[in-house]
Amino acid sequence: MKILLENALVLKDAFSQPKRAKVLIENGKISKLDDFVEEVVDERYDLSGKLIIPGLINAHTHAAMTLMRGIAEDMYLHDWLFKRIFPIEDRLNPEDVYYGTMLSQMEMARKGIVGYVDMYFHCDAVARAALDFGMKALVTRGLTDVNGLEAGKLKLQQNIDYFQRWHGKEGLILVGFGPHAPYSCSTAYIDHIAKTAYELGATVTIHLYESKQENYSLKELLKTKLSECKVIFAHCVHINKQDMKLLSSENFFVAHNPTSNLKLANGIAPIQRMLKENIRVCLGTDGAASNNTLDIWHEMRLATLLQKKDNPINMKVEEALAMATINGAKASGLTTGTIEIGGDADLVVLDIEKPWYLPQQYLKSHLVHSVNSLDVFATMVKGRWVYFDNNFPTIKESQIRSKFEGVIKKLIDTKN
Ligand SMILES: [Zn+2]
């Protein structure tokens, strides 16, 4: 299968400049780039007036939480989680999670996201939804041992089973491990999880220092096997200087979720100081119940503006674009985060024939500061369009919507 994209501008990575180039895709991978002659192809797209950029990565989310979007507003993290979210999550079955995840993927693909890092449960349903949609996902099972270490180990076994069933499936799915947070996992449990992940070569993701009430020691945590794992630490809002030094490792990434952090009154993560410590930062939306949109463009701009509040040289356009693309790609292991020969064709096509993309000499600035996520014209994952000009070619949109609404009706009907 050969697909040719022509007449578009192409931004190959966060640090280069857009230029006119053709892109040839063969069997899901980019096989030719720039200027070449290719007469016989299966599909040819004239993308005049469009810009092609690497696909965005959502490095921290709980995809199925679209089921709880808007359900718990104006609350602090603790009450939000324990009084509103957990009681609903207790009632979710795999089919509910499947349709919540599907809706989330529709939103993400519509906004140029090609892959996401998920922490949830009923992970067979999450992985199945990603595969059915054709989107990339690093799937992790949220793990806690609040009901005792043995109960925690049963959850860990589920995570191992998910790994064996899904890891590497069709080049779209990776499975990692998701210890929820140091306040919901004992250190012994985290060590146990980390040893398992390390042996399997799997990535770990964990919430860290999200709210200022969280009281534990990262130094102690890193005395476990976690220190040798590849880890995505989500949030890191309330992190001190010493702890920042501990995160400055090439195995570690921080997933910054600025909207969720503000909405739950957790504050602003010190991203600029992290960048100075050479910490690798990527961007996440968190779940739709605490954001409420799954829009990495929005996170890019908000992250940038929050860091600029003290000094305008903080967070340059390239840094923001790198967080949304290549850093998320490296953290998740899902893609290259670039447009390059040999890489998976994971890309976004933006309609830039809009007043807010002029003057075109400064397109990269516009991608952070004046973009509208709905300007995404098409999103391709591994050479397949998952969103194209108001359509989702891999799914039946109306069926997903009505199933989703059925789940919502059931959740609300059984609430009282
Ligand atoms: Zn989270």
C-alpha cells in the first residue's frame, strides 16, 4: 500500500522549519521524503494549503473518564476522587470502559493526537478500543494496595496478564505498569511492581506530588527497583529542588498536566526549573473528568503561558512543540515524534488557510500561540487515517455515540 501526500508544507520535527515536501508512505512507514518522483501509488492526496507535522502524544490520561466529564466540578482532588469518581468507577464494566475509551479516542484523533499513555482498569477493553480505532496506546493498569498487599498483587497479576496478551500487538499497543501514587501504594508494593516491570522491560507510570497534601519521599521511593525502570511521573507539581535532581535521569520523564493541575487547585508545576535540571518533560491532558477536554494544543499553550508569567524567555515555542511530540514519543515509546524516513507514519495534517496562520513566516509560533485544535484536517496513525475531513474512517461514529449515551444513562439511572 503506497500513499503519497503532496503540495503540503512539512514540519519534520519541533526544531526544524516547515518547508514544502512530499511524503511517501509504504505499509505504514515513511519511505520517501522531500522531492522525488513517484508515479504509481494506491492513494494520492493533494494537501495544498495544509501543514503536516508529527502526531501529538498525550502522555498522561485516563481515557475512559470521558464517561465522567463534567460530573464533578469545583472540588479539590481528594473529594473529587474519593467522593465522586471512585464510587462511579466501582460500577463500570468492561463494555463501559470500551465506549468511554472510544469516545476519548475520537476526540483525541480529531485534535491530532496519535497515541496516549493510559492508566485505568478493564484494560482488555482499553487495548481492544485502541486496536479497533487504530490508535497507539501505552496501556497500564492502575494499581493500589490500599486493601492489602495480597489484593494489590492480584491487580499486579492482571497487569502482567494484559502485558502478555497485548504488548506489541499490531505495532499499536504497548503495555506498561501503573502504580497509582505513593499515597495509594506501599513502598514494598511499588518495589514489587517495579521488579516485574524491569524484568519485562516495561514502562512504569505513576502520579507524583500532584497535590500539596502528599507527604512521602521520592528519595525513599527510588531506593526501590523503580530507580532502574523507565518511568513517566505524572504531575510533579509540588516537587522540591533535591527531588528534581533525582528526576534528572534519561530513564525518567515528567508528564505535565497544566489544566488538570489548575482545575483541581493543585497549582503550577515548576517546569522551567525542571528544564534547567535537564528533566525530560512531556504533556498530558489527564482524564476528561478533571480537564475537561483532551486537547494537547491547549496544554501546550497553557504550559507555555504559565511558565512565562515571571519571565518571557521561559518556555520557547520549540520546547513546547518538543514536549507535545518527540518528548511524549520517547516517554511512551509509541512513535518517533518526528517525520523521518523509516519512522511510522504518525502525523497530523492542519488546515492553515486561516487568518490566524498569517504571516506564514512564523508558523511555528502560530502552532503554539494561535492554533485552534479544530484546524486539524486529518490524523494518520501508522499509515492509516483515523480522522479525515470530519470523518472517522475506522469506526461507525453514530454507533459509538449511541452506545456511549447508553452507558451514561445507565450510570446516571443507577446513581441514587
Ligand atoms: Zn492522572
